Amino acid sequence: MIEVENLHKSFGEAHVLKGISTSFEKGKTNLIIGQSGSGKTVFLKCLLGLFTPEEGKIAYEGQVYSELSLDEKRDLRQEMGMVFQGSALFDSMTVEGNVMFPLEMFTKQSRSEMQDRVDFVLKRVNLIDAHHKYPSEISGGMQKRVAIARAIVMNPKYLFCDEPNSGLDPKTAILIDNLIQEITKEYNITTVINSHDMNSVMEIGEKIIFLKDGFKEWEGSNKEIFKTDNAAVTNFVYSSELFKKVRQMYLEERN
Ligand SMILES: Nc1ncnc2c1ncn2[C@@H]1O[C@H](COP(=O)(O)OP(=O)(O)OP(=O)(O)O)[C@@H](O)[C@H]1O
Ligand SMILES: [Mg+2]
């Protein structure tokens, strides 16, 4: 569980996050949606402790981040997994090397323990034959799977994903979304995902925060988002012609 209270973040004159309060539950896929530039990545980086907010609080299982000692912050950071926009794999390392990296950096596990864990997570994301391939030798969808495997290799309590399915075809994008949701449930992780993909909203939007110009404009579930009358949300949701037609049909049916 992550609780956020009145979060503000600025860069010089630019006030990017303007008093965001919300909470993200365990075992749920929480989505942050909003137009490009609305503050999604900045918000996620605050949750990761990479940006320090000027005002407000973030609490992880009740522990307020700003009140922790350096050691406690470091321990907490090791309970967080991150899938960056564009996968961000190390090009010069094999798939196996990429996934093993956090274990080598942060644990004192033996070679065989690390190998077992790497084999386990790669199998979990359905990558069986790719251990010795380099990122450039595998498809975009496979690269995302590697990034997810690397993010969960340390058994995180919190998983943050920035546009995990950008650049993928719609079918592969849904597979990746579903994989993240399955893993979230299986290991009871508090997962927060940035997205501007309506397919993700429909598939895995158990809780959705809609950001607009740095404000939390709306929050709710994927069941509620199609019923809201909030103009900013409906504009976002029905920005494609397809969704406009779906909305039209829904309204006609209701009347
Ligand atoms: N390190 C930084 N320094 C200064 N301004 C920043 C920094 N990072 C982000 N911003 C600004 O904060 C605003 C929000 O950016 P952010 O990257 O969070 O948007 P986003 O919602 O993730 O957009 P996208 O969907 O395109 O990824 C933008 O105006 C951006 O220019
Ligand atoms: Mg972003």
C-alpha cells in the first residue's frame, strides 16, 4: 500500500505536480493516465524516490519516505522494481546478464542461487530460449519481458512501470499488460503503471488516476471511467473515433 498526500513537485518556475493525494493498494494494477506532459513520469519518479517533492508525503506501508534514514531509504529502494519506458536494457549484456544484474549489485547470493532465480523469473515471463541472446537480437515484446523479469528478480513489494507497452502492436501490448497484472496478483505487489493506452485502461485499470496539468482530475475504476461525465476524462477516453462511436452506442442504449 502506498499513500500519497498533497504532493507538489516543481522544476524552477514550472509547477508540475500540484497537490496530488491518492492511494495505491496491494495486489492491484493501479494506472496513471493523462495526456503527454501531464506529469505521469514525474509522479512515478517521486514514488520511486528519484525526485524529492517540495511538499507532501509518500508513505509505504505507513512508513513516510521523508522521515526515513539513509539506510532505511536504501532498503526500501531495494523493494521497488521498475520497468522504464523503452525497456532500458543494457545492450552489451545478454538477457541473462541483464536480469542477474540487480542480484549481483544488491545481494550476496551465490552464483547458483542467482542462476536459479534468473531461470525462474525468465520462465515466469515466458522466455525460455533467450538466456544467451543480446537485446538487439530479440523482439520489442521480448525486450519488455526481459525488463519485467529484471524488475521482479529481487521479489519487489512495489512495481513501477512507465508506459510498459509503448511501441508494441495491440496484441502484444495486451499480453504484456496481462503479464504485469498476473504477476501483481501472484506476488501481491503494489503496482503502479503509467499509460496513455485505452486498451490498458480497459484490460487492467482496477484503479485509475487521471492527471491533467499536474492535478488529479479524476480517479476511479475501468468500470466507472466509461460512465463519468467529467469532460476532461471523456475527452481523453474518447479521443479516438472508435471510442467516440462506442460512447455514442452506450448513450443511445441508455436512453
Ligand atoms: N527533470 C525535469 N526538469 C524540468 N522539467 C521537467 C523535468 N522532468 C519533467 N519536466 C516537465 O514536467 C512536465 C511533465 O512531464 P512528464 O514527463 O511527467 O509528462 P508525462 O505525463 O510523463 O508525459 P508523456 O506521456 O509524454 O511521457 C513536462 O512539462 C516536463 O517538461
Ligand atoms: Mg512519461
